[in-house]
Amino acid sequence: MSAIWKNHASRLHQYLKDDNTAQAQVYLEQLMLFPVDIQDKIINDISNLPHCNCEAIAEVMQRYTMFELH
């Protein structure tokens, strides 16, 4: 996992830890230009993680930014 994803995940983890989902959504929207429906999916996936840590959050974020190769 790259340092960039871990840094983004750390910030997002703090917002969610503080129960500030509105700020988490703004962060995802501004930083990564995720549409609202994808933001909701990311936050939902993170909320359902058995162990919510920066590494796990980074993996979720990476999953939603992966491009399919044809």
C-alpha cells in the first residue's frame, strides 16, 4: 500500500472516528472527486470493516479507484 493511500486513509479514519461522516464525505469529494453514491459505498464499506485501521481503509479506497484494464 502506498504512502499516499495511507495518508488519505489516516485522515478519513480520523473523521470517521470522530463520527464526522459529513466531513468524511466532503474530504472524499474534494480530494478524490468521488460522486456521492461512491462516497456512501466507501463509508459503508469502512463502517463494516472488522478492524478499522488505516491499512484497511486504504484498501477500501484503492478498491474504488482501481480502473479496469481492457
